[in-house]
Amino acid sequence: MLIRPREDGDIAACVELLREVHELDGYPRYLPGDIEAFLIQPDAYACWVAELDGAVAGHVALAPTTSLAAMKIASDALGRPADELGVVARLFVSGRARGTGAGRRLLGTAAADATARGLWPVLDVTTDAAAAIALYERCGWTRVGTATIVFRGGRTLDEHVYLGPGSGG
């Protein structure tokens, strides 16, 4: 298993992988019409992929922000302004790479990068994502609250907010 920075040539494979994960797990809950734009996040600090047997098998990004509600919960829990947070986002792993440590390694890579940038690693996850929640908690992340996100059109999503290991809370 290789974790490496995502390259432009990885985007098509990441789009297909996200479609697969959506079919398997329902992540993301509301699959965007433009999956590529969802993944690219022009404001992201960095993005990585997991490679298994030469193929993209996972993805994660580190972004400056997520929903306002989740940012407020994390900021309040840390007693830090939102611009000192690094949001672990767009974390997903193919079915064939599960159980290989890919998710743990991607999560660790993004959190370490946040810390190296002087940011506090945080993330938000849907409240029904049991496998993801179990991974975060096994890796030492601390749940500090729950937010309801309201999207255009009135759809909602309940998310737990987590602080990375050593972030306090």
C-alpha cells in the first residue's frame, strides 16, 4: 500500500472509486452531480491517494473548512479560531482495499499534514457512518458534538464533529 500525493491523472480513477463507495456505503450521502468538482476542492491544502497493486484504492484531502456548523463546534471545543483548523475531508477507500490499513494511513497522513502546517486536525462524519466512526475512534479521534447541515433544497445531514488525537477537547 502506497500513500502518495494525488496527481491530476488520478482524478478519473477517484471519480469512479467514489461512485463505487457511494454504492457500497452511501458516501457521500448526496452524490453530487459534478463528482470531479467535489473531489478537486481548489482551496484544499493537499490531497492524497492510496495505491494498491498500481491502482487508486483510496483518497483523502486536507481542507481549510467544512460546514459552518461543524467549524463552530470544532472551534469552540478547541478554543481556537476556525482559521487554525485543518479539515480532513473526502476520505474513502475501495471495497478491495478495506482491511489493508489504507483508511488509517490516509487519515494519519492528512492529520500529520495539518499538524505540520500548524493546524488542528478536525473532521465531520455522518452520524450513521458506523465503519468510519469506528475507524476514527480507534485512531484516537474525539467526538465533540453533532451538527445538522442544511443544504440548498432543504435536504439535511446530521454529522458528528471530531478532533484529531492530541487536539484536546
